[in-house]
Amino acid sequence: MKSAPFEYIAASSLDEALALKAEYGEEARFLAGGQSLIPAMNFRLARPAVLIDINPLSELAGIDCSGGETIRVGAVTRYRALERDAAFLNACPLFADALPHIAHPQIRNRGTIGGNLSHADPASELPAVATAMRARMKIKSAQGERELAASEFFVDLLTTCLEPEEMLVEIAFPASAPRSGSCFMELARRRGDFALAGVAAIVSLDEGGKFTDVRLALCGVGGTPVDASEAATSLIGQRCTDKAIETVAAEVKSMIAPSGNVHASADYQRHIAGVLTRRALASAHERVAHA
């Protein structure tokens, strides 16, 4: 398959890229890794008139851990760079679990974090990771910039709050807090496939071993990543027990509404979400205990 005809422009600066997007609006798309956009174009599911290549923009790539409590990642940073940055994985250990689940090494060599989040596939891992971590999204246009929470960024299936002239330029992640642990788990038919369901969990404990904070986000079971943290409020102030975790898993199963697909019925996805919730919470708690 070949894409429909389009005009290609390699931007030489962020200002130029944003000016071009302001000029062409919805007729233009930014090209970063292209691992989602190009296949969609080849199948004629996307037919942009203009491709604005932002790969030359080095200011949009890289990981900044110098802020201590806040880790800033440029939108054109590739998955492979995240996988190989020990300081980043130490500060954001949830990524160490999630990144290996993303497609295959060839894809991770080219794919970018900003492209993934802007594509907003609800079965993808990183939107759920960003939601669980309460990441902040920095968005720019030729008119200015704004910042908002990941939970506000994802609007619907393959849809974000980005306006036609805007670009996601940076994502800020809070560094892992003391006495906290995290875990990401998913179930897919084959390694590298999109998840039938996936769970990102982050827990924090006090000195007595009781939960002080629990965050849960799911992928693959809704039109957007599902923030299920409210389902875990019963854990706050409690110690970790099988019964307490089972209660959360049951609450998660009742609050989600998966649509099902050719690989899994909605009931099966709901069942898997509950199983993964139990396992991810238990693993995250164990990692605090052994930290």
C-alpha cells in the first residue's frame, strides 16, 4: 500500500514547525518516529496534505533529570533512549516495566514518546503510564504555550485535547517518591501486540507499612486510558492483605466498560483487568518492602 500524495517539509526550528502548523492547520501532521502515522497513511486511514518533519529539532529530544523531583522528557525522545538511560529508569521505574512491552526493538528504535502520547491509542502502554504517574503535558503553538495533566490530555479514542495548530513538546514526570513502588503488567496474545488489558500501579507506604497513596491506570479497556485510582481509595490507611487487594480488583472490574474485540470479549477483558490489578498492586507493594 502507498499513501496518498503529500507535501513534505523538514522544519529547521520549533518556531518554523509551529508556524507551518498554524498555516496548514488540520491539513498538516507532524512527523516524528512515524511508527503509527506512516502505516495509517499507507492504509489511507490518514491523508494529511502536508507532513512537517520535526526529527531535525534536537531541542525536542532528550531527558533532563537535573530538576530532582521532576524529570522532563522531550517529545521527540525515542523509546530506545528511555530504555538505555539508567538515571531516568531509576527516577521513573514504571517505565522499566512498560517499555519492553511496546512493540519490538525495531519500533522502539524509531518511535517517540510524544508521537505515542499524541496518537492516543487507548491500548498503548504509555498513556496509562503517564496517567498513573500524573504527568504534566507541555503544549505549544505559534500563539503561546500551556500545560495540563495527562488525565486532561486524552479525550477519546485516538483523540487528544491538542488544537489543530498545537504540538506536544515536553512531558514532565514526577520522580519516584521515597517508600513507593510501581509495577506495569499487561496481557497480549503475542509479545509486542497491543494489550488485551494492562495495568499501571504506583503505591506509597508510611513507616508503619500502611498505604498513603495508590494510583491505578488501565490500558486497553476503554476509549482512553482509564484512571482507576478511585477504586483503590479503600486501601489508604490499611496494610496490604489479599482481601484488601481483592476488594480493589473487584471495584476496578465494576467501574470499567471494555468494548471487546475479535481477540477478547468484554467479559474476558474485565476478568483480565481484575487479575492484573491484583498482581500489579501486590508486586508494587513488594517492591517497596524490598527497596
